[in-house]
Amino acid sequence: MPYAYDDQNIFAKILRKEIPNDTVMETEHTLAFRDIRPQAPHHVLVIPKGSYVCHDHFCIAASDAEIVDFMRVSGKVCQMLGIQPGEGGQGFRTISNAGEHGVQEVPHYHMHILAGRGLGRMLNPA
Ligand code: AMP
């Protein structure tokens, strides 16, 4: 079944500048901005500007240029925040929720970057 992209989702509205965002970094293909309900001292969302629903959709359908740009921006955001464990920072977690079981709230692909405190184990027991 093809991925159905809902262009009324909140991140599509942010990309169309219909609602504001707290931008951290922007490039030709990618936008990084602060999460409106931060779950850690640093909580940044990285999104492609293209219409991709979730991680697998992006990885399969996006161009090489979009994918490289997205990954570079995610790394540069870590650099900007000073959270890289190999560079004196104390580390971070990236998360991408997809679909129902992943509890994805906004159906536009995004990567969460969380940092600034100990984040606990990856998952709670079911
Ligand atoms: P997810 O559950 O992975 O889809 O996460 C969606 C994230 O988007 C949540 O962490 C929300 O707090 C965040 N969010 C929703 N609306 C906005 C907004 N207008 N600006 C920034 N972050 C938002």
C-alpha cells in the first residue's frame, strides 16, 4: 500500500510557515527546530522538507541528497548543542517513532534528538 501523506499535519504547516517554530538549523532539504513540549533540556526535532510519513518511507523514497542532508543536519545539531560523547559532551538519544505501535503523533517523518540529562533505559518493560 502506498504511503498516504496528510499535508494538514502540524509539521507540514510549519514547513509552509503557517505556524511558527523555534528553528535550530535549516538547509535546502531539512529543518531542525525545538520540540514544543521538551522531554529533556535539549529536545530538537529534525525533519525533511519533503513529504515523507515515517522513517522507512524517507529511507526508501527520498533522494540521496535529501538523506545525506538530513543526516548531516542531525550531526551538526549535536555539534551545536555540544552533546557529542566523542567531543566532550555527555551524549544523547535519537528516536524516530513510526505508526501505531511506535506511537507516532505527527505523520511527517522526524527524528527526535534528546540530551542534557540521563535518559534512562531505552524502553520500559511492556
Ligand atoms: P511523535 O510522537 O514522535 O510523532 O512526536 C511528535 C512531537 O512533535 C512531540 O514531541 C510534540 O511535542 C512535538 N510537536 C507537536 N507540535 C509541535 C509544534 N508546533 N512545534 C514543535 N514541536 C511540536
